[in-house]
Amino acid sequence: MINPLISIRESLIGGVPQQSVNARELHAFLQSKQEFTHWIKGRIKQYAFAQDIDFCVIDNFINDASAFGGKRKHTDYHLTLDMAKELSMVERNAKGRQARRYFIDCERIAKAASESHTTRDDTFQVSQEEQATAACLRHGTDIETHLTQAVDHLSGALHNLTEALQQAQGRKREHLSHLVHRLNPTNLQPSTASPPSSPPPSCYTPEPENALSESMQEKLAAWLHGRSRCTLYEVCLEVFGIPPEDLNRAGQTRLGCMLKALGWVSQRETVAPNQRVKVYRPVEG
């Protein structure tokens, strides 16, 4: 710590905060024989100092009963340390050399303090960055844990859905198998009674005990009511809920017999060039 010879303050010179010296205090310390105003203006002109670069001008008005209006203009010059060192050097006396050395020491101390502050800032910044990195790592670990738990939960839900779907498909297959079995004429035995004298029908009519249930017969008859045509595909899917691809030829034959028993006959119908399908229509008259 050095003994303060001249006050060092901070001033805005050219809009930039800088360490500065009041020219009046420097003039007094140098013990110049010249009047202050002549001294400072002469030095500025002689050494080409520039306002707002090397110094700034501050006008103050102080009370003075002898001045016009009771106020007197008091102009101060705030000098940068570089300008103050140069003015001290050109005085060419012991005071000038002392002042110049003092300003050099002030600059050195200020620079060391600035570097120390910068080092503390850098250390603080590094510490903040390390803390932020650690926080990110912890946050990433938490996210990974949550994602793992979410994946485990979804895996369990998917397993449960898969089992439920398999069970539903099994029940559906059992239901379709049961319906196909009941529609299959191989499960129906013809009557052992003597055939009638009249010509036999084109389709075998089973004995009552081997016929389809009355509810299924009624269901088919109700569905046919008001219709003028149908296909085995429609009967299979819409009446009994059986996908047509799951019904074998025997089942298709049985459905055809049921339709004929209800008074419907098959015909070939053209639906497109070179494409004919088998449809059923009610017998007229």
C-alpha cells in the first residue's frame, strides 16, 4: 500500500470509466509557478492532448459574492493517468519525478487488483460451470431412471394387453369353431325312413333333432325379410358373424340348403366383365 500523494478517482472520459487525476491537485503538487489556467491550457496545446481522450472538462459554479450574479464559473480538468505522468515528467523537477513514479505505482496496483479480480471471476465461473455440469449429470441420471421405470411400466402393460388379446382370440376361435361345426352337414345324419314317393328335393332336409336350432332359423328368416337378393358371404358374416374364409365348403353347402329351404334359389349374376358371382333370390309366385 502506497501513501496517497494525489487523489485518484474514477471519471468518465470519452464515455469510458477511467482512473483520473484532478489537474488542479496535480498543479499544486508540482508547485508550478504558472497560474493554473495558463498552465493547463498551455500544456494541452503544447503537447497536443485531446479532450475526451486524454482528459475531460467539468464546469462547476461556486458561490462568489464578488462575481456577477453571485456565481463564478470554476472549470476542472480530469486527466488520465497517462496524461498526468507526461505532465509530471515535463516539469523536470523532483516533484515531477515523484508524481510520475506515484502514478506508475497506482497503475501497477490497479492492474494487479484487476487481474486478481479476473482470476476470482474465472475461478467462480469454473466453479459455476462444474456445478452446472454436475447438476446436468444428476438431472440426466434422474431422467434415465424415470425412462427406465416408464419402459418397465409400458412393457408390463404390453404383456397384459398381449395376454388379453390372445385370450379374446382364443374365445373367438372357439365360438367360430362351434358355429362351423353346427353348420357342417357331416354332423347331420339323414333320416332312416323310406323315401317319399315324390321326387326328392335337390337338398337334403335333416331330421328335426339334427336341424339347426330354431333361434338360428328365426335369425336367418328375420334377416332375409324384405330382401330381394343375398350372397353366402353376407349370410355368413352378417347373420352368424363368421368370416367367410373360416367357412369350409361343407358349411357353404349347408347355408345354401338353409336358403333353399326358406324358398330362395341360387343364380349366377354378372357383376363385371368376365366376372360372375353366385347370388340367392326368393322364388317368385
